[in-house]
Amino acid sequence: MNKFGINLPKAYRRLEQLYDETVELASEDDIIADVGTDHGYLAVMLAKNHVGLKIIATDISEPSLKKAESLARSQNAQLECRVGDGLAPANEATLACICGIGGNEIIKILEDSKFCGKLILQPVPTEKDLRNYLLKAGYFIKKDYVILDEGKFYFVFVVDGKKHKNHYSKKDKMFGKTNLKHITPDFQEYLKNQINKLKFLENFDITSLSKESKKDIKQKQQYLKMCKKLLKRG
Ligand SMILES: C[S@@+](CC[C@H](N)C(=O)[O-])C[C@H]1O[C@@H](n2cnc3c(N)ncnc32)[C@H](O)[C@@H]1O
């Protein structure tokens, strides 16, 4: 059990983080859609603790949505559950949470809906593709960072519509802007993980490789160096 009085799964720090970010980003008149709600944890946490806010839970799968309906009922939470693809069943939403879904699927949902409102996004994985898309499409990324929960890394994006301009350096695009501003213990763990994955490239002999492979290895070696430098800085 936790502060929400709901039996959450093992990796619930991620859900709590998504909840906190949603509450911080939302204003009283927002209509929130939890797209791809599945079990409905995030939507029910919001509906239970923020009575008055309109919360819509959607999922492309009817059996998944049934889980959300049942959780809402057991928690006495006011939740509207709608079946459908992406944001189509909740086109009145002004804040959308799209979490636990592949980055490229999230891109497709945003493209199809032409959504310009606030967003809480947590892709699994392909966070780089999603970041590049958000920047290209003109969304303002307020926060962009990694968290560690039960041995897994999750990138979180907090987006405030398309109101402001982004100032992202090449390095921000590589690591996530908020991670570079505040080097958290979770980001340090992420860097260690990246270093472990790539350390075999440190003294890699590239002489017999094609031009393309050489370029790719050199880029990864450069990235490895940056990871080490950032880890020292933290
Ligand atoms: C791994 S669960 C994530 C559940 C929850 N959002 C979370 O973060 O814990 C992914 C859910 O997204 C749903 N889903 C996948 N693609 C979708 C789409 N295009 N539109 C709506 N739901 C989708 C799936 O049916 C599944 O229930």
C-alpha cells in the first residue's frame, strides 16, 4: 500500500513520479486524458486525489480498459473510460498523459491527433526519437529526465504545449536537458549503465572496418567519453 491507498505494482516509483508531474503541470480547468491507461493506476490516482478535475482513461484494448473500470469502481473514483486509438476518444483533452508506450507509437498518436496541449510522456524506449520529434514539431519541453525504478530506466518528458521556444544543445539532445542541469543519483546510475554497455569500445581496433562502421564506433567512443566526464562532474 502507498500514499494513494491503491495496491500499486512493484515499480510504482515511476507511477508516483508521473502522478506528481501531472499534478504540477495541471491547472483546475484542464481535462486530463490518460491514453493507454491499461490497469488505470495513474488515472485512478488522479481521480481519487483530485476530485473535480475531469479525468478520461482511454485504451485501444477493451480488456485493458475493463481493468481500469474495475479499479475505479473499487476505489470509488470518478473516471470516464473510453475505448479507442490514441487521443481520438478524448479529443476534448487539454492535458494528455501517454506513458508506458513506445516512443514511435507516441509520435504517431501526436501526429494523428495534431494535439497542441500539455503532455506527460514516458516512452519505452526510443526516447531519442521522441525528443527529436517534439523539438522538430515545436513542442516546449519543460523537463526531460531519467528515473530509475526497480532496476529499469524510464525517461520522463513534461511538455507545456507549443507556447515557448526550446533551446536545446547537441548535448541536451543526447542526454536530456534536465539531466544535465541537475545531475541526480538516477542519472548517475544511467551514466554508469551506459559506460558499462560501451566500455568494450574503449580500445576497439577499427583499422579493418568499413568507413561507415568506423564513423559509428568513433561516435560511440565520443559518447562514452562524455558519459565518463559527466559522471565525474556529478
Ligand atoms: C504497458 S501499458 C502502459 C500502461 C500505463 N499507461 C502505464 O504507464 O503503466 C500500454 C497500454 O497502452 C495501450 N495502447 C497501446 N497503443 C495504444 C494506442 N495507440 N492508443 C491507445 N492505447 C494504446 C495498450 O493496449 C496497453 O494497455
